[in-house]
Amino acid sequence: FAPEWAQAVNEWSRAVHAGFHGDPPDRSTEYLIWQTLVASYPISEQRLCVYLQKAIRESKLVTSWSNQNARYEASVLDFARSVLSNPGVLQSVGEFVGQLLPVAWRSSLSQTLLKLTACGVPDIYQGSELWDTRLTDPDNRGPVDFDEHRRLLEVATRASSEDALAGFEQGLPKLWLLQRVLGLRRFKPDWFGPSAGYRPLQPLGPDADRVVAFARGEHLVAVAPRLWRRLLSTGFADTELVLPAGSYRNLFDSDVRYSGKVALGAMLRRFPVALLLAERSA
């Protein structure tokens, strides 16, 4: 999305500058505004302004907590309010975010699987079990809707992979993934511990650079695609992964057994990522 992003930011910037009569922020701060708007869309004026004030003070380039530049801060926040009061820009931002979401959701699943299976202890911030567009401040101090999380966890516990994917907008696939992998970690902690080791696996084929795969000891193989945009339209074509010796089942799709050289498109046909469990060693 880099070319589309660059074009969109330039168009949004020109539209807001045309109607803004104050002192505009410097380009890097303005760019932060666009990044924040897209990353946390939709966002209220209060959330955006509180976050921006903290960000520009902590950058210490023009203002800081100990040496505040009131005029500069006011100009940045006035520009942010001007962005939020431009209906044409907000509509365009919403359309852009809509294009990003299918890629962003799947990228989140890949990152979550890597966090849960890589060496070390996964740090899951309270309330981030679903799609999380909260900002560091003020959002990280806000309440978590635990009732909704419990409700979705009950759904996830009974859901198939197809059921989980049907709840994409709610974040159900991420919770479904967390519930299953953390459950496995609980009962098989040695499979994820330092003694399990780590061995990268190199896929073969035209999309080999679009997947991260590694083995943890003799029991686990994690498969996490990356750069999802093209994959959504073309799939994995003729890309394959050579598995370590043995027979494997997918924690997210237990209907098929895998061994030897496996087509990634077949492995990921039901869920965007895979965690293979060894059933027997060769």
C-alpha cells in the first residue's frame, strides 16, 4: 500500500491546508497525525488531541513536559481538529482504512502466532485479545470490556476455524488463535521453553519471501505469512514448505496430516496461519 498511502496523505494534506488559516505543524508532526488517524480510525477529537499533546511533548523537538511551547501545541491541536472537521477527508480516510483491514487483520494473526511460538514468554497486554487500535495514552488506562471478552471467549471455545473467520470484524479469529495456542502452552510448556530450541525453515517457490516458518524442537512448526496484500489475490501459487521428518497435524485444521514437502496454499486453506504438531518422529 506504499504508493496508495503516499498519494492519499498528499491529497488529505492539501485538502486540509487549503482551509486551515493557522500555523500548520511541521511535516513530521503532520505525518504523525495522519498515521494516528488511520491506525486508530475512527477516533474522537479528545482521544486524538490528548495523544498528540503527549507525543509532541515527549519527542522534545519543539515542546516538552518541562518546557512547554503553548503556541506550538495549540497550532498542532488546531490542525488536528481541522482534519476531523473535514467530512471529505474523513470519508476518504475511512475508505482507505476499509482497504487496509483485510490485510491488517491477517497480519495481526501472523504476528500473534509468532509472539506465541517464538523463543521467550509472550506478553499479552490486558484487553488486546481482540483487534486493538488503542493508543498508548489515554487509551491504555481505559476500562476493558471484560463481559464482551468473556462472551467472545465462550464463542471461540466452541468455534471451528470457519466460525472464527466469520467473526473477523469482532476480532474473533485472534481470540480463537490465542485460546488454542495458550492452551497448548499450558499443557506442553516444554515444547515452547528454551530447551526446545529454534530452527528456521526456508520455503521454496515464488512466494518464499512471504512466509516465516520455523521449528521449535521436535514437536512444533509455526507458519506465519507476511506481506498479505498480494497473497489475498493470488494465494501462494507454487510455494511449498519442506517439513522436518515426521507426520504433523495442524492445530487449526486437524482434518489433514502433513509430511515431507507441503503446498502452503493447501496448508493454509482454512485459516491464515498454521501451527503444526508432530504426531510421530521418523
